[in-house]
Amino acid sequence: YFKQKLGKGVDRTKITIWEDVLIIRGEGFLTEPEKFIVETESGKDVVNAARMQVARQHSLDNMAYFEERLNARAVHQVYSIIAEDDFWMHVVVFDRILTL
């Protein structure tokens, strides 16, 4: 997804499904220019804001896929970007237990 949309994929992704929660963690998603920009305090804010927009779009583009694959409806979600740590996380709570 990120490679297609931004030209760079994440270096590491970890997906955890626990009871009714899906947790997606990603590390190593910043481009080289973003790594340079994030070194300043104002740059952190700029990159965090830009990447939050990417996270919102990722959610919009992929929520139907998650719901279909997991045969459950998303009832709540949150995503977080910590650009200075080159880290992002997307957490989705579903309407049923996903694990046995």
C-alpha cells in the first residue's frame, strides 16, 4: 500500500490480532527527506501532520478489506504517528471476538 501510494514501503510491519482488536505496527516508513525534516522541532510537527493524513487515507482505503477478511465490522479505530521514532500504529476494535 505505502509503496504504491508514496513510493516507499515500511521496513518492518507487525500485525497482532487479539480478541476483538487488530493492531498494525509499522517502523521505517519515512523517506530520506522526511528523516532530515523531522530532526527539527517544527519539522516533527509537519511530518507528523502529513503522515497522519496518510494514516487517515490508509484507513479509508483499507477498512472494507479488513472487515471482509475478518468477517467483522469495525466499531472504533485510532492511529498514531511518531515521526521522530519512524513509527506508526493503527488499532481497530471490531464488533466480535476474532480469536478463539
